[in-house]
Amino acid sequence: PVFAGMNGSAIENFSCVIYNIFLMNCTWQAGRDAPEDTQYFLYWRKSREDNLLECELYIKDENCRSMGCIFQNVSIGIEKAYFLVNGSSKDSLIPFYDECIDLYKIEILTAPLNVTANCTRDSAGCIITWHPPLTSHVKKAKCFQYEISIQNK
């Protein structure tokens, strides 16, 4: 069967974020009933045409168990990316976990760049300018919305 393995041994709380434009960090927790020797392996592909690629830089816990992965040079495409985490143990079969994710939904944008404020003493007030945040997939500055919070008048 597709989900063969010991109940409670598959990973839990899988999540990924993209930050600094091209770095992706994925993390998970070991299954609550996973044997102590269980090791997890993460594979992903950006589109249906791509091959599955294994993580090259695992994040390990105190027991040297893989609990996450850092990917470099990630670009955001229009298709959902596919993630697969399988596990192995000498004591039991470990069910796999898989999920499809829209990468643009997990990107944490940088703050706006080159923020400047020019204030005058007359009634003109202040002029505040900035450049849009860096992103790998939004090409039009008009796609961003900003909110300014003025703390002191």
C-alpha cells in the first residue's frame, strides 16, 4: 500500500519559507511514534517536468536526525512545487509525507529599500520615498501595497 508503515512515524508539521530572494528553508518534526533510529530524507521538484532532487544541506537535531533542509538558488515558478519526505528505520517501515506548495505564497519579502524622509518646517510636511522590496517573482512595482505608520508628529 502507498501509506505502508507504522502509524505515527511519518513526519509532522512540515513547512517551508523562502527568504532573501532565493533561499528556502523547510522544517518538520519527527513522527511522535517514530523509532529512535528513524532518518528522514527530503526530495522536491519545482514543476512536473523536473526530476526529484534530494536536499543537499540537511538541518540535524541533537540526535543527528534530519529535521529540515536549506535550499540555495531557488527560483519561484508558476507551478506548484512538489515535496516528498520519506523515512527509514531498521525497526519499521516509515510512511512518506508529500505536499504540493505554491512557492510564491511562502516567500517572506524583504523590507522596502532606500527609505528616505525629507521633512520641512512649513506646511508641506514630509515626503517619504522608497524602492520596492527585492523578490524573485514580482516584476511590477505596482503589485505592492504599503502602509506608513507615523509615530511622532
